Amino acid sequence: MIQLSQISKSFADRVLLDRVSWQITSGERAGLCGPNGAGKTTLLKMLAGMESPDEGDIIRPSALTIGYLPQDGLTYSGKTLFDEASEAFADVLAMQRELRAIEARLEDPAVPDGEHEGLLTRYADLSERFRQDDGFSIDLRVATVLGGLGFTKEDFERNSATFSGGWQMRIALAKLLLGRPTLLLLDEPTNHLDLEARNWLEEYLVGYPHAVILVSHDRYFLDAVVTRIADLSLKTITDYPGNYSTYIEQRDARLERLRESKRRQDEDVARVQAFINRFRYQATKAAQVQSRIKMLEKVEPIDVPPERKRVRFSFPACPKSGRTVIDLKKARKSYGDKLVLNGIDLHIERGDRVAL
């Protein structure tokens, strides 16, 4: 599908990847994990062809199609939501327009017989291609994906420019999913989704027929979607088969083994160095000292990632509230002509835990 061959990538004196080889095959769904700043987004951009490695090659088959969703920054305007999403089928829609033009031309009695025959041949070819590309189901597919991502039928005819930033990213995601690239690259795709849309996307990706590489901080989403985890740390990529929970177990066990190996190596180095320091100036030990110096020069230091910092919160004590915290009766809220809440009764008391 796509292969990294001995690639390296740095920013100034900071090395993200050092002679890394890695690949993904069709049908796999890989999650990219690692600490912030490890290079996950950079790797996605290199796979998408938006950035180049400093060294090495990214091998892409000629038939590969790539779709990339960044975390934010995409906006659309000038078309209705439905027409914008339908642009994912631009080639098929172009065929449809040509078919309509040929139909109109064939109805013209002034068309010469020679041209008429050519038009019929072209019409038959286009009709077959249109059928093979499921052109007759475009509207249904667009409506299904837009609905899954939380858009209502009333939204379909709204101008794309009227949607806010989070909804703009949903439009971008819809176009990618409808285009069905053979390699789908998603950078935090659930950031702008509510729970229902997130769950729909989860099911959609599980059934996606091609390769998917995604970055997400939603461990439950990763658990449900991915078939392997690629861990970016220590300037390399380490593969872990299975979902996110399996990855955490395997990673922690690997790090424990790595730390133990590092501890033993440090002890060995310290012991050899102590011998060198003790006998460096004794002629009778010169050969042994030189031998141990050469031994240390050949030692490859074991790199161990630093312990990940744990975030701890401390909330200052606040004055004790009354028993009733919120009491709404027949509450109503609208934005312009759009009514969002009507007839709301809500009672919350001190100590309640409420999920919206």
C-alpha cells in the first residue's frame, strides 16, 4: 500500500525520525500514538505528500489515492452543503452532465446521421461507466454520510459558508469519506464530533474497505477502530498488533524491560569505568585498561523515554451553596429564528452529578 524506507526528519536540531522503515497494507487500520511533539502530524503530512523527508523514500503505488483530514483550518463556501459534499463524486457528476448533454443533442432532428451514430456510441460507453461507478446512488450516499455526521435534511440546502468551524470540519470529513481514497489519513477526526456522530464514524471506519491511519486522543475510539498501533517515540516507530488497550499493556511491559536493560548496562559501564579509572596509570594493567576502553567505545547506549508526567488538579475549597443549585421552569432559548430549547424544566441540587 505505502512504505517508508529509511526516512529521517528533523526540525533544526530536533530529530523526529531517524532512518525509519514502516509500511501499511490495504485493509489495515493503524493508530499513530506517542507523546505530544513526537511527530505524528508531521508523519501524516509526509504520507499525504504535503511534506518531504530529509532522507529516505516514501514508496507509493501508482494507483494509490490519498485523503488527508487535518485537525482544523478547512472552510467551504459558494455551494450548498449537499452540492459541496457531492463534489467528492466530481468525475461521476461530470459524466452525468455529459450524458444529459448527449440526450439533448440526440433529440435534435438536425443532427447529421454520422454524428448521431458517434453520439450513441459515446452515450453507451458513458452509461456503462456511470453504472459501474454507482452513479445512480450518489444522492443516497451523500445523504447517508451527512446524516451520520449530524447534519439534518434542512441543512442540506444551506450555504456551506453559514456553518461554524467545527461543522466545516465535518463537511471536510464527509467529502473524504465519500471519496473513499485507498489510504485515509485522519488527524484527530473526533475533535469536532458529538457522541452520536463519533459512534457513527466508528462503525463506518470499522467497515472501511481500504487502509486507514489515524491520530486520536480518544482511547475508546482507537480501541474500537484500529487493528494495530504504531508508536512514535525515540525517533522511531514501533508496531504493536491489536487495539489501544493491548498496546498499553505491551508498551508498558516493553518499557519495563528496556529500563531493566538500561539499569544493567549502566551498572556494567560504571564497573568498567571504575576499573579504568583505578588502573589507568599502572603499567602492569595497561593492556587490560586499553581493552576496556575499546569495550566502552563499542557500547551502544540504550535510550529510554522519560517518564510521562501525570497531571494533577487541586481545586480550592469554595463556599457551600444552598441545597438548590439550579431550578429552571419552562425555560426557552433561541438564536434568531432558530429555537434550541423550549419548555425546559430542570432541577439540580448540591452534590448532583449531571452529564449533558
